[in-house]
Amino acid sequence: MSFTVLELFNNVSAFGWVVVAGGIFSAVLSGIIFWQDTTRQSNRLFFLFGFVNFVWGIVYAIFEGLFSTPDANTGVVMLYGTAVFIPTLLSLFLYVFSLENRSVSFLKIVVYFIPTVVIIGILYLYPSFIVSYQRSIADQSGKIIFEAGFSLYVFYVLAYLAIGPYFLIKKYRESAGIFKTVIHELLTAVWVSCGTAVIMALFSPLFGDWHDLFWVGHFAIILLVIITSYILIKYNFWNIKIIATELLVSITILIFIVELFFANSPLDLFVRILTITLVIFSSIFLVRSVRREMQSGERIMGLMYDISEISKRLKFLDRKKTEFLSVASHHLRDPLTSIRGYTSMLKEGSFGELTVGVKEALDKIYVSSEHLITMISDFMDVARIEGGDMQYVFSDVDMKKLVVELSSEMKGNAEQAHIIFSTTIDDVSMGNESFITVGDAGKLRQVISNLVDNSIKYTPEGEVSVLLSKSKDKRKILFSVSDTGIGMNDTTKGKIFNKFSRAEGVSKVYTEGTGLGLYVAKEIVKKHEGRIWAESKGEGQGSTFFVELEAKM
Ligand code: ADP
């Protein structure tokens, strides 16, 4: 060429630079998409597509620079030569995209590009066969002329613009859900942009004065890059915050790079290079930290979702288990009650005199069936509590009477186990206090009986003392049962009121326990707006269980 690059740049209009800027934007945007997932072949092709737009922008600037020179013809050939890659890459991208996560083999890609190479070859070998530029010396402008071979070019472009969407339409028919929507959006964007680009780039010069509008196609393709990027971001759920940061950072760096050319002294250039280096490094840190923040945010969201799914599943299983317990318990309790009833009658001699051996055997059957009935009643209570069907009948309950009666019933059990059993009702110190509370007599009896029973069970030797008293302000009734038994450590104390919870190794002391009695007691006391808790100085140091209820004033 007979002129310098600087001269060429000077000839480029402001509009030509806008075209270049559009190309840069297209390359940066598609580059960012590629950067989100470099392993995807469709992303790689999309980046190439965006990059070719950038090259086209640069070639357009060169073409403008050559307008008034004899080389304008070369410029137009270069322009159409670069544009050849646009339909090919777009078509290939659409094809690979339609394959979802599969890739196309290298051989297929080579085959895809054969016609492109042919067109480039024709353009190079016969520069005026497809398109040429007719300069008008008078007004320093010119006109693109479509030569004999132009129809071949048009056929090539249209064929590629048909192949890509063809695969996509095929995929659209087989798809469902979100992917179908994505294909639909992509196809619409392709039709509109490519339609505009084809009319403007291939046919507009036919409309006479419109001939210089062919650059509109370039912006239509940039628009396609923007829309496709948006669709890809949406479809792949890439975080818009990361992409916006990357875009901003890229544009800032580009501006700094352009500024390098305006340095007016070597020192100025040095300072600018230093600044740009700093900007690049801090941008890398910025993008990385945004990425990390987003990724950990996404991971937390994922974990939260998993946890909520697991919790739903556990709740479902828990409900199923409760239902099973309820059904099984009902079916077991009735036969067991009759076994216990008949055993009791046999023991009492209702069916004739029994030998000592038979009596002993019946005693064992009686005790075991009673254990089973208690256990089943606990299961049924749990099922009722969890199903919200536990029925309460509230009335005035005399706790003194209840405790005295229960104590006398249970004293026998304690004595059988060689335990010293005592009951104290502290009503005298406060002036013959009454111990009336409002509650369900049967349920409160169940709570107290369970606590006293536990104290006897978990005290291999020593004492069990029951105490009923009132708070100083007389508003609360306090029941407690202390023993000198196995006691418990803090871990056990923290969990025994939970369902199925027993102290470690406790089954050596008492095998048949289910770990449900205290859970049921806690639920009952809760319904009475009272408190229940346990205290112990440690293992082997005895325990005290408390129940506090509102006194009726
Ligand atoms: P179960 O007695 O059937 O195991 P509970 O719910 O009544 O079920 O009691 C839960 C656990 O609390 C018991 O297994 C035992 O470990 C502990 N526990 C209850 N009462 C006492 C007590 N008086 N002394 C020591 N540990 C006790």
C-alpha cells in the first residue's frame, strides 16, 4: 500500500469508530460468556462469533480509510471476506447449542469450514468476481458493485443461515421445559437479526441510494450477540453480578489501553502503563472475590435447599412412624389387657388352687404383660401428642390427695425393691395450705406416677423421698421426688426429656425402658403451663425430678 497506517486511521470517520467500538463490545461480551464455562464447545464458538464481529469492525475501519484511495477495492473484498465467517460460525454455534452438552468432532468442524475456505479462495484469487468498489473521483465517494459471482456469495450465506436454525428447530420439536423456551427465544433473535443483516448487507445496495446502509447488518449482529448472551446467562443461571463486574472491568481496561496511544511523552507513557498494570491486578482480585462470594452464596443456597428437602423427608418419615406406632399399639393393647386380666384371675385362684411353681410363673407373666401395656400406652401417647389428638379434661385437681394416694400405691413396689420410701406434704409450715390446681387429673397422675416409678427403677438401693410443697408466694405447687440412685451426668440431663432418649448404659439397670415416659410427662406438663426438670450432682449421686404447677388462687 502506498500510504501509512496513520493516514488510514485519519480517514476513518467518527461513525467508523463506533462500528469498531461495537465490534469490541461484541468480542468482550462473548469473551465473558466463554469465560463463565470454557469447557463448553458452544461457548467457544460463540466467542469466535463475537470475535469475528470485532475483526469485521476493524476491517470496516480499514475499508473507510481506503475509500478515497485506489485500494478501496481491496477494502471491500476484505470486508466481504471477513463477513464470510459470520454465517458459518453462527450456524456452527447454533448446531452445537442444539446438541446440549455434546460436542462436535474436529473433523466435522473442518468439513463445516470447507465452503468458507472456497469462498475466501475465490475472493483472493479473483478479487472482482464477487464484489468490487467503484470510486467516484469527483466527490471522493464510491459504490459497492455486486459482480457476477455475487449470487454464489448470497447462496453461501443463506445456506449457512438455514443450516444452523434447521438443527435448532429439530431440537425444538424434541425438547420440553426450559430448554424449549430457550431455543424459541434464540430462534426469534436469530431470525430478526439475521433477516436485518442479510437485507442490509446483501440486498441493500440493490436499492440504489441505500447502498451505504450495509453496516446496519453489523449492528444487527451485535444485537444478536447481546440477546444471545442474555439468553445464555439466563439459561445457564450464571450470576449476572459476576458478568456485570467482568464487563465493567473489561471496558475500563480497554479504555486505559486506548489511552496509551494518547501519551505525549515517554514519562507519561510509563505512568500510564504503570496505572494500567495496577488496574489489571486490582481487577483480577475484584473479579475473583466477586466470583468467590457468589459461589459461596450459591453453595449456601444449595445446602439450605438440601436441608429443607431432608427436613421435609424426615418429617414425613416421622409422621409415618407415628402412624405405624398408633396402629400397632392399638392392635397389641387389647390382647395384652386380656392376658393380664386372666393372669390376675388365675393368680387369685378364680380357676382353682395352683401349685407354688405355677403361681411364680403367673407372677412373671403378670409383671411382663404390665410392662408391655405401659410401653404400649407410652407409644399411643406419643402418637396422640404428635397427631395433636391428646384429649385433656380440665377440672380442679387436689394434688395433695393425688400424691398421697399414689405414694401409698407405690410404697409396696419400693419396699419390694428394698428401698426406703417416704412422702412429705409440706402444708403445715404455711398454714394448712390447699394444693388445688386446674388440670387433667388422669394425666397429672400419669406424670407423678412416672417420676416416682423412675426413681424406684433407677435406685438399686437407698431411699426415695417424695415432697409436695408450695412456693413462698403460694402461687405455685412444687412436687419433687429425690432418690439416692444412679444419678446422671450433664449430657444425660440435657436429653432425657426427648423422645426415645435414655442414659448411656442405663439398660443394665432397667432393661425394658423405652425412653418415652419423660417425653410424655414433659408434653403433659407443658399443656398445664407448668415446668418439669431434673437435677443431679452426677452419676451415682442420685437425682431429683421436679414438677411445678400453678396453684388455684
Ligand atoms: P424409660 O425409663 O422408659 O427409659 P423415661 O423417659 O421415663 O424412659 O426416662 C428416660 C431416661 O431418663 C431413662 O432411661 C434414664 O436414663 C433417665 N432417668 C429417668 N429417671 C431417672 C432417675 N430417677 N435417675 C436416673 N436416671 C433417670
